[in-house]
Amino acid sequence: LGPHLKSLSIHGSSITESSFMFLIPHCQSLEKLDLSGCNSLFMSGILLAKADSVLRVKEGLANVQELNLSSLRYLSDLTFNRLTDCTPNLKRLALAGCHITFKFDPYHGSNVCNSTAVLSLRNILRFLRSQVQSLRSLDFSRTGITPDALRSVVQVEGFRLEELVLQNCKDLSDDAISALCNCQPGLVTLDLRSCSELSDRAVASISSSLKNLQHLYLGNMRRVTDSSLKGLPELPHLQVLDLSHCYQVAGKELLKGLSSPHIQTKMRSLNFSCCSLVKDTTVLSLARLLGSRLHTLDLSSCVYITDNSIQAIASYLSNLKVLRLGWCKEITDWGLLGMETPKFQKLQEFYPSLGFIVSIITPTSHEKSHPEESEVCPITSEPQEKGYKIVLETRKQKEVPNESITRQPVLAISKEAEMEDLKARRGPSVRALTSLRELDLTACTKLTDISITKVIQFAALKKLSLSMVTEVTDVSLRSVAEHCRSLEQLSLSHCCNLTNDGLTEAAKCLRRLAHLDVSCCDKITDQALEVIAVECKGLKSLDVSMCDGITMLGVELVQLKIPSLTSIQTRFVGGADLSFTL
């Protein structure tokens, strides 16, 4: 395998120097090496200290183009130099989470940078000058990089960055981003997520200078407001935009920019996760403007999104591959089905907010057998069909069990007649999104079997979350398994109505399943695990935490029968406090 290996990740392992020295010379086709979190390899400081070992490692790393050295607390200038000297063709370097001295020069102007104690900015700048012809991507996420340090990096003569990742760099300023944009106008990808000091000025600099930008990540930049987004559509090549957790963003200014007649947007991915100001009107306009170009849409925790948004998505975003709607609790079955919310459901949702208790009275046997009879509605004074009646009571009336109290219906509705009318006015359902690969409906608590069984029928769907959709039953699970046989990841956490019957039947259809979460499903027992162990041979992770019906014996049985299962979460299984992670 070694001579043919292109990518090797030993992230977070406890690999020793001797094992590393034995392994690398056999991987002469290696192009990507991930050593992030391998602190044991760098702890002694003697890695590649011998000349003969350097020659052997150079043979293995000669073709490496991507090197990840993130989260190495013992990485020093000396070990950094030894390792990077073996990678002359490096294009991407990650130093996220490393302890780098940005604010002082430990060498006091000396040209020799070989400290065994620190990793310094001075030494990194020396490396950048030596690799200026090949290096195109840097990652300084979760470091203390300062504005002055960033200016020093981007001003290296001849340096042409295409990707820069600065996640969670909290010391950066708007002026530093302005300098970055002026010095590196060829940037294709810029990630500034969680840079908390940046504001609208930084976004304005990006909009005006980075005309080659394709991927922009501004998530969790809480000082960014709607007003700075109008210029982003002016970036002619922008394809991916992340505005997640930007709580002052409503999307209205972005819409204005996209609506300009000279704009020809290439946007294919948009993330509004946790942007609570985003409303149905924004989603509708975006869907119309972006249409079939958009492939990924994340509206998770946009709490004011309703069925109107879902119907807009189904109508206009025909090529959508990823749709995330987790925690959008106003979404109902009717939205997924492409139908208008019925009158009887609207009343059930409206009147409790006024302090009334709503009851639905089903027709009596006499009423069912004499449909020709009618009665007068107390509100409209018009004849009404016999059918389901919605009755209002005050809470005080409800508490008094007095049969003499007459419960007057506020509106008498023929439920069946209205359903027929709804079908006549039906729009496209979510099922129209035939290209869907990922669907997240986590905590959409108003969804039931009615829509799940009719809508989630995607042959190419790979990832589905119905966690905390508490009304889901075995009926939905069987339907999903039958129609979505390509599923690789399925989350059913807190679906308390699921039983062994549904899970065992689903397992027989989901042969490609690699990740399964049934935590907090108390009706699931070891019997279901036995079937999973037989049917889902490709399973890699399983979460049965807080499942009272699961025992450690059942978990161990699954482990023995599925060699690929590398992670099993079993917290509080069977009522015990256990954690079993392989």
C-alpha cells in the first residue's frame, strides 16, 4: 500500500519517532500529510536530528504538497525547519492552534533561527521567502496572530496567496484585513469565522478588493451588519458565502445587491444558520434570484422561517443538494407537502395564544349517517356541513367538569371537504428536490408521519437527521429506509416512539449505513442491535447513549461482529454511567 499512498493522516495519534521513521520512507507517492495533534512525535525535540534519517524522510516527502502541523504544542523552530526542509514542493501549510511568538523576536535580529523552545514569526517569514514560488495556502487559525504580524506575512515579496484561514483570531483588526486585501488581491478563499473584532469595514474592504474571491466565510462575526453585505454580489466569482451566527444580518441588503441588473451571480452555497432576523420574505426572494444555481442552503435555527419558505425552496431551488432546516420549529407537514395550512390547524395554533383551550369534536354516528343535515355557524350565521367542530373554552370552564355547560363551536368545518380543496391548490412539495444528498430536520417538532412518509423519498440521499422530531414513528422509519437506500448517516436521537420493529426492518434496507444515532430512544433494545450487527456491516459509528433498553453485552456483540465500527457512544446505557469509545 505504501508506494501507492497519496494521503496519510495520523491526527492525534501517539506515534513514536521510530515508527514515523519506518513508515515515511515507504510512502514515496505521498502528497498530503496530516500530523496535527501528534505531540508525542515532537516532544523530545530530536525528530530528524540524524543526517541519515533526514535523507530517508526526504525520499518519502519529496512530493508532499499539503502539510498539516496544527495543534502541536511542542513544535519549535528547529523541528519545523527540519521537517519543512524535506518538503520542497509544499503548496498548503496549516499551523492552526500552534504556540507562535508573534509579538517579539527571540533572535534579536540574528539570521539564525533554530530555537528548540519556541516557534517564531521570524522563522516562519524566513520559510515563506524560501517557498514563495510554490506556497499558496496558509492556516493560522486559533493563534494569537496580531495585525502587524499579518501585514508582515502578506507583504512578503513575491508571495501570492490563494487561500488564507484565520478562524478565531481574535486580535485581528479591520485595518489588518484592509492591508491583506490590498497585498493579496488574488485570494480565492478567505476564512474569517469567529474573528470577533472585525466589523463592516472589513467586509467592505473584501468587497472592493478581492475580485477573484470564490469562498468567503464570515460566520460568527457578530459586529457585521446587513449594511455591509450589499457589495458582496459585486464579487463576480463568489460561490460560497457563510454568514452563520451573524445575529445582525437579515439578508435584505444582500438581496438588493443580487437584484442589481448587471449582477450575474455564481452563488452555489449560502449559510444563514442562526441568523434569527432572516424571514420568509428573504428566503422567497433569494430562492427566486438564485434558482437552480444554488446547491447548498443552511437555514438552521432561523426561528421565524415557516412553511412559506419551504414552498419557495421547493418551487425555485430545483438543483439543491444540501438543505438544513434544524430547529426551524414553525415548519409543519403542510409545508413539506406543498399544501396550504388548513383552517382547523390555524385555529388550533391561534386561539391558545389568547388564553382559550381548543378542542376538536368529531362527528357523531348520527351526523356521519346523515350528512345532508346542516347547522348554522354561530359566527357567520351560514349553513355548515356536519363535520369536525373546533370548540373554544376558557381555562376556568375546562377545569369545571359540568356537563350542563354548553360548548359552542366557534367554527364548524368539514375536514374532508377542506382537504380536497387544499389538494386542488397544492404546490410543489420538498420531494421535488430530486438532487438532495443531505437533509436536516432536527427539532422540527411539528412534523409527523404524514409528511415524512410522503416526502422523504430521495434515492441519492446520503445524510438525514430526524433527531428530536418526536412524532416520528416506525411508519416513517420504514418508509425512509425503503425509499432512501443510499443513506450513510442517519440521526434519530430522542425519537421516543421508535421501536425494535421499525429499526430492524430499516436496517435490512440500509446496507450502506456508516453512522447511526439512536440515543435517547428508550424502546430500542439489544434485539435491534443484533439485526444491525448482521445487516449493517459497513457501520463506523454508533450512538446508543441513554437507551434504557440497551445493555453493554449487546454493544459488545455489535463490536465483535462489525470490525469497521470504531466509535460507540454508550453514556448511561441501561441506566448506567458508562463511556465506551474504541
